[in-house]
Amino acid sequence: MDRKLAEAAALLSRSSRAYAFTGAGVSTESGIPDFRSPGTGLWSNPKLLSLATGDALQREPARFYNVFLPQWLAYRQAVPNPAHKAIAGLEAIGRLSGVVTQNIDGLHRKAGSQVVWEVHGHLRHLVCSSCQRPASFAVAEEALQKGALPPRCRCGGVVRPDVVLFGEAMAPDFDRALTVLRQGCELMLIVGSSLAVYPAASLVRFADALIIVNRDPTPYDDQAVVLRGSAGEIVPELLKSVVGSR
């Protein structure tokens, strides 16, 4: 690990256009469960998987909200862990130019990252399915407390989270990230992603070199410097090594 950590730190230290790419594994140490681990991931439950679609939200909005709203409220209360903070630290010292994240929890922004592309959307606010008017997340909390789910806009339409559900187009940040990465990406620091979810994982192909921090193998391991283990332990060590080499 020490040799690979030093190799990864050297790559970060000499790359002028480096970006982070993060998945659910960067947030598990903040108490947010991942999605695809066998048996424990949220999407290992077929009923949850079939409900997390745009069609299901339209057909059964009350059921959709009863299942997912308690999780989202917990996500909104989560705080950044050492991995989020170290990624923000790498940006602060000029070693990362931005973060592409598959996560909707907003923890990179809370940790202080300035350039963040949330390719699957976020939970900062809701949006009306009918008139597209934004709404505060408090609208959903109030509807839950009153037993009046789904939450509705003043126009009468169902408000929905500003996230990408299965079967829907990617968030605008995906195209923004794609545009930037096409201009050049010397290095991508991948943290907590299985790299199995597309089209988000397709962004990896724009990087000249890869560092992967993940507990489990990924399809790109043979092309990367791989640091296997806890993101909350490894990424801060990586930051420390980069700072120490300056």
C-alpha cells in the first residue's frame, strides 16, 4: 500500500488537469448506504429497484414518497467524512480541478469542494413535475408530517426530487462534465465507485491515467493505480502525501 500510495501521490503532484470521480462508496462512512453491494445495497432489493423509476413516481407517487422520503431526509442530515474533506483539500491546493459525482447527497459541496458536477442530480430542492417551478424540500417534510403525500405544488402538480431516476435522462451536469473532460483530463481519481453504472462511468474513458480507491474490484483496475480499502482512511493519506511532496 505504501508503494502504491506514493505512486498515486506522485501522479497527483505532477498532473495539471486532474479530476475526482466519486460514487456511493465515498459516502458510506457518512452513514449513507451504498446501492449495489450484494445483499446490502439498496438496489439488491428488486421492489425498491422497480420503484425508483420516473414511471413509478407518476403511477404511484404516494408509495414512491413513503418509501424514499425517509432515506432522503437522512441523506440531507448527513455530514461529510474524511474522504469528502480530503477531496476538497486536494482541490484547495490545486491538485484537483473539480469533482464529478454520482451521488445526490450534496456532501462534496458541504465539505468545501468548489467545482462539483452532480450527474445524477441533488436533494437541495424539489421541482414541480407539471410547471417546473422549484420548491423547498420543506414542502415534502410538511406533507410527510401531515400524512398528505405526495407533496404538491401550488399549481396542483406533484413535486419531485431534482434527481435522476431509472429510465430518465442524466442531469445537465453530465453534459457540463463531459464538455470539460473532453478538453483534457490527465488524471482521474476515482473514489468509491464500482464503475458499473452508465452513462456516468463512461466519463472515465477521457482520463489519460487513473487512480482507483475502492473496497471492491472494478472493470478498470488493470488500467489504474489501485488503492484497496476505506476511502475515509486512504484519501486523507493521499492528501497528506501530496502535501508532503510539495
